[in-house]
Amino acid sequence: MKEIDHHALEFGELITRFIKLVFLGTLWPSHGASVLEAAGLGMARRFPQAFEPWEGTSAVSAPRPAWRDLLAALWQDGRVFSRDNLRCMRLLAPHLDRALRLQMRLSAPNLGMTMVSGAFDCLTLGVVFTNIAGRALWLNRRAREITNGSDVLRLAATAELVGRPPSDNRSLQDLITGAMSSGSRSLLTLNRGVDLRPLLLVVVPLKPTGALDPSLEAVAGAVFLVDPDRTDDPTIASLRQAFALTYREAQMTIAVSHGNGLKAAAATMGVAPSTARSQLQQVFAKTGTKQQAELSALVHRTLTHLRLD
């Protein structure tokens, strides 16, 4: 045991620092349970204090008892580092440290986008983040649905938003690049024929913290896609939560928000008009509205911006 104590005193900080760098480098980003196991997650869970800094000390320092416990665990598993191993660790540690910091810095934008993508996927309008040259860097779920199913807007192999016909495509490219260069938002409508209302695109440049290089994959702006013919109805559950409605009252609210009259709503729900009228009055009282148009406007203002599917 004295041999372990001496080893920990002389080489504990070096070994702990090296293992920490390798472990963090493997986990950034996480590649799955098999890699975590290979990186020694079980050992890190058993001795987490060996990877934690002293209060007020550098990030690579750890209490000597923690070093000793970690080295003892390695020793028990037959993982004993030779002099050559330690010499290589001492040489490689600074390079691994720099590589890890660079890896984390380069991965930070993708990590941030991954963290917020779930929230953007809940929106009922399409969101496309582009670089300063207008190339799409990321699309939310609604934007992918629109570009995959539209005859007037698609995502080209070059990751650019492409319009049809060619005149619309030129207008679209001028809109995006013009907004990025001028720093002001722009709006464009794409005609979809007589059967559908135009698709609306709003380009909003982001305020950069510094000069943007067109060759870099930095987000410079957002393109919002609005399809007026794609409706997202609130669910019965969301209406009940928002306004404390009963199940039948929520059904009535959805029917009214579609623009149906009281008789049509009653027929849809299979109730008598007098029952539907009573339910509607209860809905008015709970939502603070007085007319069907006012109730419909309230629903569309509050519960149709987020998709719940």
C-alpha cells in the first residue's frame, strides 16, 4: 500500500489529468453507451471526486486522497502505468488539452442548435437558419415539411432555398442575400396557383457580434415560412388546460374556431341545438369572450402557434 501512496503522490495528478482529458474527449459529443463504457464511465462514477477540482484551485487539480483511490482502483484492475507510459502522458497531456478545447469550441454551435431544435420543431411556422451567403444551415420540422411538399419552394443540393419559376428563384436569392447585407428584414410571397394562397417568406437577419466571413458556417439570419393553408388546430387537452373547459366545451370551441355556426357545431357533436347553445355560453364565460368570432380569434392567437403532434 505504501507503493500506491508513493505512486499517487508522485504521479497522481498527471494520471488523473490524462484520464480526464481522454474521457472528456471521448464524450464530446457523446457517441453512445458502448463508447461511454470503453471510456471507463463505471470507474468515473465510482470515483467522481477524482475528477473534481479543489475549491479555488485549477481545473486539473484534485484532492490527493481521490488520486490515491483512483490509482488503487486501476492497480486492482491490473492497469499499472510504466515509466514509459508516464513519460508519454506528460508529453501528450498539453496537446490533448489544446485539442479538447478546440473541439469543444468548434462543436459549441452545433451543440447549441441541437439543444434548441426540439423547441423550434414545436412551431407551426417554418424556420430556416442560413449563413450570410443564404445557404441553409438548419431547418425545423415544419420547414422540412414545406420544402419537401411544395411545388414553389425546395431545398437544393447546394443547401440553398430554390423557388419556381426561375423569376421567383432570383427574387428569393436577392431577398435573402439583400437582407443579410443590409441588415433589414424583407418579405416575399410565392404564388402557388388558384387553389392555394401564396406562401409567405420573411427574412430576418441576425445582429452579428462581429464581422461574418461568408466561408464560415455561422448563422447570419432566419427565414420564416408561413403557409396560410396549413392549419394546426388546438387539441381538446390543450383547450381544457388553458381555459378549464370540459371535454364537450373544448369540442364546441374547436368547432366554433373552424367558423362553423351553432347548428353545424351541434350536428357535428351530435347534440341538440339548445345543449350546444348552453355549452357555448359556458365557454364564453370561461374564456371571457362574448361572440363566436371573438372566441375563434382568441383560440387562434393563443393555441395555434405550437404544434402538439
